[in-house]
Amino acid sequence: MAQRNSDTATLFDLDGGHATPPQVTSSTIRDTSTKLGPWALNTVHAVDCLTALRKMPADCIDVAVTSPPYWGQRGNGGIGLEEDPRDYVRNLTEVLTEVMRCLKPSGTFWLNIGDSYNTPINWRFEDYAYSSLGANGTGLPKTNSAYTKNRGRRRAFVRRDSKWLQYGNLLAIPYRIVIALCDQGFLFRGEVIWEKARPLPEGICRRPHRKHEGISIFAKSEQHSFQVKPPVGSVWKLLQTPNKTPHCSTFPLDLPLCCIEAAASEKPGVVLDPFMGSGTTGKAALQLGHNFIGFELNSEMCRLANAYITGQMTF
């Protein structure tokens, strides 16, 4: 499982070994008869997550883990297409406030979100011919997701009346989300740094090349459940395998496994991912003996996620 410095304790045992999470098959615990509002458990539902969350009761989720589309990096509909990053922050905060409403006072919400520079994304598929990616610097196969990803067509959003919207500025979007949720009265309980083993390469630029992302932790109550022995370290080196899914912005299975385990909720609980994507969070929840519920705007991706989670499809 994951290696992390912790002051390098692992999350899964007390003596520094690597205990493998129980391999609970989906057929063992896949109860789809229970519902939260109109939504069956252990299913990814093809629906807008804000609409879906508003139909769920309060205080019904034990753990939430998600990674929403980043600003300007989404190539289809939904959050992430906003021209103005301020609209992105407002829209995403509205969704995450609903996530927190659904979270139990004993629960925790784990949010993985990357930052964005106020610069354009100009990549075109044809540019693969000029790529210097790969071990030899000669590029990757043109079918690689680094080239085929359905990216947004973000442009820099510069406004003279808003000092932080300058060209080239790192917009601090994760921190703006944290502050917005704290302003709603929720608790920011800390941040885990995910040190990436396979960071995306960046071009020649006058700034550090990013090799990490943050995972922010939120709760309703300071008395929430959490693993305390061994303590959870703040820097994680997660097991990363090549992404073979049709979804080009997945996090590794190890990420939700570690978040759910660290949350230390009583089993079987309910794990929510409002931006389920390829189904990774659902897969992790079942492996750890929990139920899950997920939402995904793209109906084809929703179908693939359910097939992946149930073992009908492997990536």
C-alpha cells in the first residue's frame, strides 16, 4: 500500500508494516436496495451532483472523498468550464457545502484539488508531434492520455479591478475553497500533501515544477472520528499505477483507500464521492468494507464506473 513519511507511519497497522486492505468483493456487500433520498447505495448515478445532493438527507454520510474538475481543465460540461475563476470557486463551494450538510458530525470530508495559474491552455492534439515527454524525451505514443485528454480551452482571466487576477498568478484556488467553507462554519482540520511519484512534466518556466497536490480535510465537529494510533502523517507517497481508464483525470486507488482508512469510521459506513469519475472511490469503499454512493455527470463514464466497481470491467 502507501508509503508516507510521517514521519513515515503507514495508515494500516501499528508496527510499520504494509497490511493489505481486506479484499471485500462487490458481490459480498453490494446492497443496492438501501437508499439515501432517492439514490440507491453502491451505485454511481448519472446526475448533476448539486441536484442529487439536495435530495439527500442531512447527516447521512460517514466519509466523503472527491477530486472535482480543476478550473479550466475540463473538456465537457459541468464545473470547471467557468471563464472566471471566481465563478468556479462559488459554484464548487455551493456543491461542497451540500456535501458538508450530508456529512455526519462524526465524519470527515477529504478534498483533493489542484491549483491553476492564470495562464491559457493552448494544447492541441496535433502538438504530440513536438512533445518531449517520455523517458528518452522523444514523446509518447500519440494515443497516450497526455495527448488525447479532453482538455478545456482555458484562457487567462485578467481583471484590473481584482489584483489577484493578474496574468501568470498562481490563483490559490484550493485555499480560496478552504476559506469559503470555513466562512460557512465548517472546520478545516488539516492538509495532507500527496507527493506524486508520476508528476506531469512542465515546460521551461520561472517557477517550481509542481510534484504535489493537497488533500484538505473538513469536519462539522472537532469530535469527529479519526485514526490516532499510529498518527496519520501529513505527507503521503501513494502507490501510483498507469491510468488505463477512459477518464483522464483519475487519482490512484491508494488515495481514497488511505483517506477512508484514516477517517476511521465504523463499518459498514457510507462513503460519498460527488464527482465519481471512473469509480475509484467506490472501489476503495467496497474494498474496505463500506458502502458508497456516487454521482457522475457524464452518462457514459457513469456506466463504465459501475462496470469497473462491480468487476465487470478491468482497466
